[in-house]
Amino acid sequence: MIGGLFIYNHKGEVLISRVYRDDIGRNAVDAFRVNVIHARQQVRSPVTNIARTSFFHVKRSNIWLAAATKQNVNAAMVFEFLYKMCDVMTAYFGKISEENVKNNFVLIYELLDEILDFGYPQNSETGALKTFITQQGIKSQHHSKEEQSQITSQVTGQIGWRREGIKYRRNELFLDVLESVNLLMSPQGQVLSAHVSGRVVMKSYLSGMPECKFGMNDKIVIDKQGKGGGSEDAAKSGKQSIAIDDCTFHQCVRLSKFDSERSISFIPPDGEYELMRYRTTKDIILPFRVIPLVREVGRTKLEVKVVIKSNFKSSLLAQKIEVRVPTPLNTSGVQLICMKGKAKYKASENAIVWKIKRMAGMKESQISAEIELLPTNDKKKWARPPISMNFEVPFAPSGLKVRYLKVFEPKLNYSDHDVIKWVRYIGRSGIYETRC
Amino acid sequence: MTDSKYFTTTKKGEIFELKAELNSDKKEKKKEAVKKVIASMTVGKDVSALFPDVVNCMQTDNLELKKLVYLYLMNYAKSQPDMAIMAVNTFVKDCEDPNPLIRALAVRTMGCIRVDKITEYLCEPLRKCLKDEDPYVRKTAAVCVAKLHDINAQLVEDQGFLDTLKDLISDSNPMVVANAVAALSEIAESHPNSNLLDLNPQTINKLLTALNECTEWGQIFILDCLANYTPRDDRESQSICERVTPRLSHANSAVVLSAVKVLMKFMEMLPKDLDYYGTLLKKLAPPLVTLLSAEPELQYVALRNINLIVQRRPEILKHEMKVFFVKYNDPIYVKLEKLDIMIRLASQANIAQVLAELKEYATEVDVDFVRKAVRAIGRCAIKVEQSAERCVSTLLDLIQTKVNYVVQEAIVVIKDIFRKYPNKYESVIATLCENLDSLDEPEARAAMIWIVGEYAERIDNADELLESFLEGFHDESTQVQLQLLTAIVKLFLKKPTETQELVQQVLSLATQDSDNPDLRDRGYIYWRLLSTDPVAAKEVVLAEKPLISEETDLIEPTLLEELICHIGTLASVYHKPPSAFVEGSRGVQHKRLPGSAGSGESVESPDTGSAAGVSDAPPAVIPSQGDLLGDLLNLDLAPPATTTGPPPPTSSGMQMGAMDLLGGGLDSLMGDESEPLGGDLGGSPAMGAGFGAPPAAMPASFNAPVSGGLDDLFDLGGGVGMPSGAYSPPKSIWLPAMKAKGLEISGTFARRAGVVQMEMTLTNKAMSVMTDFAIQFNRNSFGLAPAGPLQVLTPVSPNQSIEVALPLNTVGPVMKMEPLNNLQVAVKNNIDVFYFSCQYPISMLFVEDGKMERQVFLATWKDIPNDNESQFQIKDCHLSSDAASSKLQGSNIFTIAKRTVDGQDMLYQSTKLTNGIWVLAELRVQAGNPNYTVSLKCRAPEVAQCVFQSYEAVLKN
């Protein structure tokens, strides 16, 4: 298990050092600094073995978090723990910076004592932790006996991510479907690879211990229901359903229930959390199509024309559109003509950057560029890197639709109808490239 | 209020000030002081001097202060064991506190104070806490047992804590169960044989129930523990798998990987024809792919594991090639791992895409990555034959970029492609040769040299190219030197006429001027091969190469099995068994995949390793430069004769070989039409090791050849001999039919009527008639040569044998052979020319007038320095001295005088060789003792060994 946990600043000075196991000594702190932080070369692996001690590290801005061990630990767990540690710290004092770490070092030690025991990660849900570890000293001494046992049962209980007795005057739910759509397209418009990785992020402000059920147009669920309701219905709904390649859930979701019934039921944590992640590869709506046309005119001139077409309902608006057309290294000058937005040649980035604030669906726009080249004797041909694109659209390119989100709280007197629910879809570009 | 100020106090007298503050009456001040102490401790300052003062602050109802003091205690208790006892009372008291958080804090901290004296005091509080009503305390106490075990294992056993811990597996609280499992697993690891974690279907069931309810970390502990269980049968295995699969959808990658581990392991037990088996395989792919969207560090861990999984069960991810395509922003360690997996997954179906990607990668910035990408293209060519052509043209494109490291890497992989597909892509050699000058890395240079050597016959200026490398021979790395040596020998074997000088140059560079034993060894091996048996040399050096394996860098199957059992852990990241990086008893246990159900059909392929753990040799990988040497060494390269007694200095033998290379070796290569090359061509250097030189000087003479001995050799020349009755050894097979297209030659030598004869039986074991026999000798130590043509008058029909006697003379060209009596013979017939070597008994060179005058004998005996005397024992000889004397006389060893001293007969004998060398002998025969002693004195002591052999042979026959 984890033998020691260290936090360093960018200079390699130790800010936090907590040793859990006897086999990790003070020299381990220095070994990591010398061999990794001060190493001349770029880090080639997040796991480093120095003198039979293994170090796992992650970096947050310029703060290094390192876990050391001499045993054959579960490496995936150590990294998950380090990320969790970052989440917890962020939840307590915001950005992980040298100043914040120094300002909160007593708190961090306290947290480390609680969430890592003898190197074994313990309950690290901030919701639960915040009930008895606070920045203003320890609350628990003021707790009544009842409250104390409530805390402990929550920390160790089945629902470690939520404390009891939460009350809101207004029960509200915010649900964001955030997708990033990735594309690699050939110059001829053939899709080489495309996938959507999506997240369902929730903010729940609900009283009590509500039981939630989340439904979406998952093909498997719809097909199953379709079987019961007749074939016609199945065919109809089949169109709107999407095939999910894989999904993972926050630990509040009952996985065995998902496995057997494919229903997503859970008692949500309070506040913001990521309910699920998913990936789809079939029937993706590609919001934009990029049509490149590159013509080499002699050895010193290049003509580039790029057409972008928006491919979604005309009532919707895409935002923050940016097209990046790479230019050769020996570019000496660029003349640009674009119908919409602003375009600029950025010599330092070797690219033409074309920005459009908004663009409605089913529209088309184009840019033409004349690129003057310096004659070179470099035999190496220009590799023609792909044209990349950034954008944001108000729908889910995977086609995912939230069908319902039901809330049941049997003990308190509010029903599903009383909860105010907000649903939002945002599709963003991931790596969206077209070769030219 | 900020705490960062505590980090800034670095003034002198700080400790003193802190001491005062710690003893202050004001609570706030105390707390501030403890914070300062902790801050100092963090940055590595020694604040142990404050121990008593800090411990004094422990008795407080302020929990924050208490925690800080505990933190201090954990750090310094070990250095102040006596003082640490002061803290015990507080711990004991705190364990009784009404607040469960304080009870847990006390029990948690207690275990971290690693002081033997204290541990005893902790047992009672710990026992209570293990049975505490509050689960929070119990889960903390469970871990504390593991802590205590780490300090004092015996104590934990004696106190019965292990049983209590086992009971906790049935606790109602899932977190208690998880921690108990973690603690037990850890303790069990240091007791490999104990049955501590008594996993039976009941406990497994409890664990699986807790799995659904506990925290993500608890799930990992439980899954890791489950992975150690071996189900009784495939049904149990399946039911566990069914209950574990939902974990594959967990957001925590470690949970997913641990679940994958359990499934990969238990799958081994499922029959392959089971529907569920297929379902399970399908279920494994998506979560593995999803791991690749995690943070980069986790991706790295996942990729290292996927690398193992793909090797064990390639079918899981065979359709998922695209997800391993490298993204521009991936960190380099992710990129490199992805590339590895891409190569493993490459197949005919996806090769076009893969190649397109690899080509893109080859233009990236990171040198390591680019190199690996280029190498990957080569691997694809070797793995997927259909793609080879495209790969080669891609590589050529890359070579055209002239980016130095790309070119070099490309040449290295093209070498492997040539090996895999000989005679297919040689058209590109010209392009490769253009880049000769830009190669500065040993591997690339070696590869290029290999290519030139291998295709020497197609490269017009191969000799020039190789010669250009030879100029800086000694500055090259060993790899290049070895390759250059081999390449030039290849070239020589292919174009012998033009490259003699070159090969001579490289052989002498390798054997004489190099300090590298490998290089010298290889040099000698070639040298000897070329000198003794050029045909064999051809067979060895230009042998068909073994096929190179498609898959590379495969992990050895038993190790792979073990690593599969360690999925998710560091072992799977390092691809090394835990014992390789974990100290002590932990991790020394080697884990195994369970045996399969029924007929063992779950084992993928025979070489994937059975449960029995037969350690197969790892499959051949793309060979490095060293393998040719390996091939050579596998051959039996023992010298043709086994000499007894003091072995002749081998180095001199090599020297002789060098000589021979230019004579006989070359002759034979050119077939029988060539005349032996003039003696002076090779004469001078090799003769340096002539007979006159004393044996001790031999190795030296090899390093610095001198021609001094030459004269002696010829001075000794001349001489003829007579009578018959000489000893002749029985015939032995010199040339087996297998080596000579059906011609078998057996033979012996005899001296009949003063004439040396070579008596041979030629047997035709082939299907066709043999005619046109001819014979030729290589130069040899005594100038033996056929006195006339080989008289085979009639054609030899199949299965017929004929006897031939070939009279020999001793006026042929002379060259010292090793062993001295070695004779290399070429026999020609209508089919081919065959070469063999044989050894003649030196006794047939003993001439008939070898009887010395007594006076001369005495004088000569005195004259020859004692250094030249050598003594031998002849064992188990039951002849009397007279019988021996007469028997020896039959072989021209003459007794000059006989003396009897103390019942010991001393025979003084002389003999003369055809080249005029006199050998004087003293033979001592003691009645009743079957062991004779022979002392030989001769001006050319090299012959002593051979003469002694003749003595022995004559006396015993």
C-alpha cells in the first residue's frame, strides 16, 4: 500500500510530507525531488522506480503530488487516489497552488490522516468529510452524541457520499449533458474515425435522502420496452434511440441494478458531481463538415479554400466557431478573404485562424487564402497537417436524450413534481479534424 | 488567518523559542507553537528536541491540537522510545472516550507509533476497539491489526487478533469488511503458507455482498482479494464472474481493472464453448476502451495492462484498433504505449489504417516516438505479409526525408524485412547505399553492413563499401565490428577472387589488434573455418537463416500468466514479477492462473504455458547482430583431432590457419583447376611459428609473427626410409557419404618398403556411376604429396567399393598444420570436388636409417637443451623391454643402448623423420609395472606429441 505521500512546489521543496509505512524514509522525499522534479529530461513515465521505491506522481499546475511505496500496490488505485486527493483539496480550499497548500497545511494533514490509513484509502467523499473536518477547526467536539454517531455511520455506511438531514427550501436539479465530438475525416469527406465522449453532470439540491432514477434513450432499454409494446412502437422509438458503447457511473449508482435491468438508480450526492460518462460511435451527428481545397501554384504559392457547412436544425445556433488551417513553415505572406467572421494569419502558430462568433444550422461559409511561400531548397515536402475545428452547439451530437429523471423521497413531503429540473445539452468539439 | 507563515520562521534560537511557546499557558499560543513545529518537521528540520514539550500538549480537549500532537508523535516516537511511553496513558484513555471519532483517532495513531515497548500496552485498547459498537472505530481497528502485525507479528498471533479480524469479514458494515479484507490480505502475504484468508464459498459470498455496498476503495480491496481465490469448478467460477461484471461500469478505473483481473483469471476455468464465455469476452472490451478516456496517468496504467491482456487474449480487443491511435496531445508515455499495442493488434484487416497512422507519427517531434513509429512500420511488414510492399515504400519515403534518425531507424527495420522476405525488395538497396555516410549510430551501421554483406553479389562495389567501414575499424562499436567481420567473410565466400586482401585485413584486425574477446573469437572461428573446411565455412556463414518471428517482445508465457494475476498493480506496470522490485517476503509468492475446466481447452495455444508452468523458451524475436555468432557457436567447432597430453597452444593453430586460407582454402574454393598458390604468398608470416621456436614462445609468435623459424624448417628437410612391417592404424572413415554426394572414403596410412602409402577404400553409395577420380593435398607439415595420380581405372558403380593405394612422397610444399599430422585432402570425381582432412600417424615418416651412432646419440642428448625434453606415460603395456624394442624397431624406432638400473630397463632409442628431424628417446620399463615412461628429446619439440602417440600406437598393436 501507499507508504508515503508528499506534496512539492515547482522548485521541489516539500510542502506536505506524510509517511504511512516504516519502509519509506525521509530520503525518499529527496530521491523523488532529485530524480524526477529536478530531472533534466522530460518525465517519461508517471511511475518511477528509484532504489526499489516506486513513486507515482501527478501534477496540478505547478504542484507535484507523489505517492511512494515499496510494495506491489494497485497502481490504478494509487492514481485514482491522487486524483481524489486533488478533488478533496479543491473542494476544501479551491485551486491547488503553493500558497493554498501552505495556508491549509494543518487541514491537509488532517485530511490525509482521515482518508488514508496505513496507506489504505478510506472514505474520501467530500460530502461526508466536510461534516467533521472543517477549516475552522474541528466541529465534532460540539456535536451531540447523536450527531457523532450519525457522522460515523455516514462515513462508514453504504451511502458514504451523502449526509442525512439535508434540507432545501426549493428542491432543484440541474442536469447537463456535456459531449465532446471527435472526428477525423479524409479530404474526400470520408469519416475515418468519429466518436462522442459524453458526461452527465448533475447539480442536485434536494432535501433528505432522495432516491433518483435516470432514464435516457438507450437503445437497449428502448428495444426492451418496445418488445412489450408491439413492434411498431419499437420501430418508431428505435429511430430515436442511441447505441451506447460503454458507460461508467459515479459510485452512487447501483451497478448491479444497471447490469441486470439497465436502469440507473441512485441516491445522489449533494451538490455537483458527475453521474456518468459514456461513449458512442454510431450515428453521430457531425455538426460541421469541412471541405478543404489546397492547390499548389508553382513552388512559391499555395491556394487554399475551405468551406464549412453547418449540419443541424436551422433554428439552432452554434457558437465559438474556430477553424485552424495550418500553413507551411516557409510562408512569407497570406492574403485572406472570408465571407463571415474574422480570419487572421498567425505566423507564430503557422496557421490561419478563422473565427466566427455564431452560425445557424444548414448554413455555409467559406474562406479563401493565397499563401506566398519563400523558395527553399528543403526537399522535404510539406506534411499538410489536418485542418482542425472548435465549436459549441446546443445539442448532443450523439443523439442522447434525457427521457426522465424521477425523484422519490418517501420520508419528506415533497414529490417528483415539486422538484424543479433543468436539463441542458452542450456539444463541443473534441479533436475535430479534416485532412487536406 | 493563513498558515503559510509557519513555513517562514527560520531564525536562530527557534527551538528555544518554540519550547517556551509550547509551555505557554495560553491555549492559542500552544496551538500556534505546535503548528510551527509541524511545519518545521515537514520541511525536514529536526525538531525532535521538543518531544517532551509537545507530548505535554497531548492532554487536551481540543481535537485539532490533539491531531497535531499525534502527527508529531508518529514522526518522532521511534527516536525517543522512552519518552513515547508518556503518551500511552492518553491513548488508553482516549480509547474509552465517548466520542467514536476520538476512539478511532486514538486507535489509528497508536498503531503508527512503532515502539516495541508501547505495543504491549496497546493490545487491550485494540481488542476493545475491534468489538466497538461503532463501525467507524471497528474499521479503524481492523487496519490497526495490520499495523501491529507489521511491528510485532508474533504478538498479533498470540493475542488472537487474527481470529477477531477474520470475524470482521462477517461484519454488518461493508467498510469494516473491506478494511478487514485488506488487513488480512496484507498479513497473509507475509505468511505465504498460512491459511489465513480462508476463502471458501461462504466467505466469497459475503465478500460479493459487501462488494455492492462499500466505497470504491473497499471494492478494490475486495476484488483484489477475490482474485486470489480459486473456484472449485466452472460453475462457481461463472457465478462469481456474473456478480463481478457490474463493476466494469464503475467510474473508478482501479475498480474496473481489478474486476478485469478477477474476470481474466476466472475465465480460464470456463469452458470455451460456453455461451457465457463469449458474452464475457464481449463485455470486457468496452470498459477497457473507456479506460483510455481517463486521465493520462491512469491511461498509462491501463495501457500497460492492455498490453498484457492483448497478449493473453488477443480476441478481446482485435476490433478496437482505432482507439489506440495516438492523439496529438497525449503525453509521450501514453503515445509510446499506444504504439506498442497498435503493433500487437495490427492485422490484415486494419493494416492500411495502421500504416497511414504510423506514417503520420513518423513526422512528429519527439525523437523516441518517431523512432518507435518507424520501427513499428517494419514490424507491420513482418507481421502482415500483404502489407510488406507498402511498408517498404513507406520506409523509402521516410528515408527520402533525410532526417537523420529516421533514416537510421528505417535502415535497421529494412534489414529485418530483408530477412523475412529474402530476394524481394533488394531493389531498394541502391537507395539505402546512398545514405551510407549519414549513418552514425552503431545499430544502423551494423544493419547497413549486414545488408551489404548479405547481398554482396548484387552490389557491384560491395568491397569498396565494406572497405570504407574498415578504415575506422577500431573506433566502431563491437556490434559494428562483429557485423563487419561477418559481412566481409560473406563477401569473400561469394567473391573470393577479388577480396582476399580485404578478408585477410579484417581477420587480422579482429584477431590481432582487438581486445574484445567476442570479436577475436568470431575472428578465429571464421579463420579456422575458412582454413580447414571452406565448404563448411560456406555452410555456416551463408547458411539459411531461421525465420524471424512475427511477434516481437512477447512476454514469456509463465511470466505473462503471473502478470495477468497482478493486473492493475505495479507489477503489471513494470511488466516484472513483484519479486523483482519488492523487498522481503512480500510478493515472493508467484501467482498462477487457474487450470482450465475439463479438457484444458481454455489454454489458448500449446505454448501459452500450461498450469504445470513449463517454462518455454521465449519465441524468437527479430535477431540482433549477435545471433550469427550464436549460430556459429552452436556448431561443434572442436578441432578435428583430440590431442592428449599438453595441448598445443591454440593460438598458433590459428596462425597456421591464416596461412592456409591463402593456400588450400582458396584453392579448394576455386575448385581443382587452380594451382596451389605459391608458397611465398603466405609463406612468410605464418612460418613464423616454425618448429624452431620453443613452445612457450608460440602464443607470442602468434601476435607478432616472425619469419625466423622458416629456415630451420627447411634445414631439417630431406631424408628417405626403408623397411616394412611398420605399424599401420586400421582404416577409418575420412569422408562420410553424406558429405560427398554418395562418395565414402575410408582409409589409413602405411609405410611399406620405405614408401609412405595412403590406402583408401572408395565406396560409391550414390545411385550413379562415379568416374574421373583425382586427388590433391593441401600443403602440410611434412610436405606430403601424392607421388602419382590416383589410380582408379574403372568407373565405380553404385554400391561398389574399390581399394586404392596412393604412394606419397615428402617433397611437396610445406606448411605447419595444427595438429602437426593433419592432412587436408581434396578428392574430385565426375560429380564434384570434396574436401576432408585426416591425420596420419607420424610413425610412417620414421625413416629406415634412423639409427644413430651411440656417441652421436650421447652428444646429441646432451646438446639438446633440457627444456626440449618431454615426458609421457604409456599405460597398460605388458611387453617386456625386449619385445617392446623389437616392436618399435619394426616402425623404425631403433634401440641404441639398454641399461638396467634397480630392475628398471632403460632403452635409449632414436628415430629420424623424413624431413631429417632426429628424435631421441629414453624408454623406461620396470618389470611388473605396466606403465612405461618415455622421455623424448628433440630439437623441434612440437613433434614430441606426435611421436609419443606413435609410440603408444605401435606398442599397443
